Amino acid sequence: MKLRDERGRVYDVGEGDIPSHEAFGRWFRAGRHRFALYREKGRVYLFYRGMLKVFERALEGKDEEESGTTASPITGRITSVKVKEGDRVRKGQPIMTIESMKMETVIEAPHDGTIIRIYRFEGDLVNQGEKLFEIEE
């Protein structure tokens, strides 16, 4: 399973999977380390040594290719939108930039296609998980 953090970085947490129930939690042991994973409504919470990290499940392979909607990996302000509805884009092409805590995150096209709809525009504040744009092959 792959998880995406608030900065858009993806972590592979192994072959095991968290069941897709609405809410699920479990303690794990890896060597000397104990940690808990809790999943609720598309987010995964990791509890480790008194810290809490929040992740979104990163789509993989076929799931990512079939997903037409891209959500914001972070909370921040959109500083630029580089495309408009109807534009053809290539996988990896920059679509928009989000600034959070003086750091910029570039949101790229997940696959080749046409921008069907843009939900957020330059200057908008977005929360993590909000829809940004929709792309169709």
C-alpha cells in the first residue's frame, strides 16, 4: 500500500493492506517499534512515539489511471493554474501550483488526457483532499 503525506510525498508501507472498511484501526509491531494505523474516510492516521501523521491513500496502477479527479495533497493557496478547461495535457505536465508555509507544491497531470473541469483557481484556498481538476483520457 502507498500513502501520500501532506507535502505530496509517497511512501510504500509494504505489501500488507488496510481493509477498506469505513473505519479500521490496528496496532503493529516492527522489531522494537510499535505503531498504530487507523483508516477513516480515505485518510490513514499513523500514531508513533506520541506523534500523529495524516496520510491519504495514494492511488496505484490501474486505480490511478482510472481516476479522473485529482485532489489536493496539501492545504494551502493556489498560486498558479497553468491550463484551462479543454486543454490536452501529458502525464507529468504541471497543472497548478499550491503554496503552503512558503513551500510550493506542483500538481502534475496523473496521465495523458484532456482537462474536463477545473474546480479551483489562482488565489483560492484549498484543504487537503479537495478536488482540484478533472482529466479524461
